[in-house]
Amino acid sequence: MQKVFVDEDAQKVCKCCGATKPLTTFDKSGSGKRISICRDCRRAQQVINNFKRREDLSPRQNQRLIDALNYMQQCKEVTGFETGRYSSKVGSTVKTPTMAEDNGSSSMSLENIAYNAAAHRKRLKEMGIDLQPPTLELIVHSNVRFLVESGYTRDECFTILDAELNQDSDEYFELSDKLYHMPL
């Protein structure tokens, strides 16, 4: 039997998170080949599978579940990958969620997305977790859909805009025009 040496500099793209990582961060399958999902993504998937149907979670387990759900949501935003589902976006060019274009591909309206995001935010608040306010960088580089899906409101975004930009600047007017598309 001949030993096979792995190039220590070898890289692979995770089909879940879209990150290029060292080959050693991908586990081997039964056939000895490297699987296409990195350990970080597999760990998040396993946490979700272990905790999603349990109601007797400790605060620490609850936080691990929330972190894993948020991580997998970020993966979905970046690559379109959903555990256990085929997605036509998988393998396509990876975009960061802040640069993603809103091409109207989803049939859900912004109002419905805002309603769902507000409900999710309320559940998080009941668990003692507050959503961090948006940053100016996030507002500048994100499209309206991403801001709404993230649970931010128009008022929160305008508060940041008013605090960090001169209201007479061109950038302020561009961003305020974008934010007026957010549901109330």
C-alpha cells in the first residue's frame, strides 16, 4: 500500500459557507475522499440537529443553537446552500451578503420579510438577546432586502445615518433614498 501525502498548501472551497479553507479542515468520507462541507459548517449543522426539537435547553445550549442558526443563515445568504436541500445557487459565484443584488428572485414582499424578521427579533429579545444596531458600513454596502431580512428598521438605519453623516452630503441623500424603500 502506497502512502499518499497531502499538500499542506492545498485549498478547497466549502459549498456551504463559500470560504476557501485548507484541505485539512474538510473531513474524509468513507471512501477516503474529502467531503465538500468544512468542519465549521458541519458543526453548526450538528448543533441545529441536536437541539432544534428539544424544549429543555439550558441558556448555554440555547445560545449555541441561536449562534448555529445565525451561522447557517449567513451561509445561505452567501452561497444559497441549505442543509438537506438542493439549491441552484450552490456552486455559483459567491457573493457577500452585503453585495448581493436584489433581483426580485424571491416572491416574498419586503413587508412580509419585515414581519418575519420582527417576529424573530422579538423571540431573540425574549431570550435576552438584543440585535446589535446597524453600522454605517453595513447600511452603505447592503441592499434594502438584506437590511430588512437582518431585522433592521428604517428608523434604526436613519438614526445611524443622522449620527454619522452630514445631512447635506450627497452620500446622505443617496442612502436616505435607498432607506425610504424599507417598510415602516
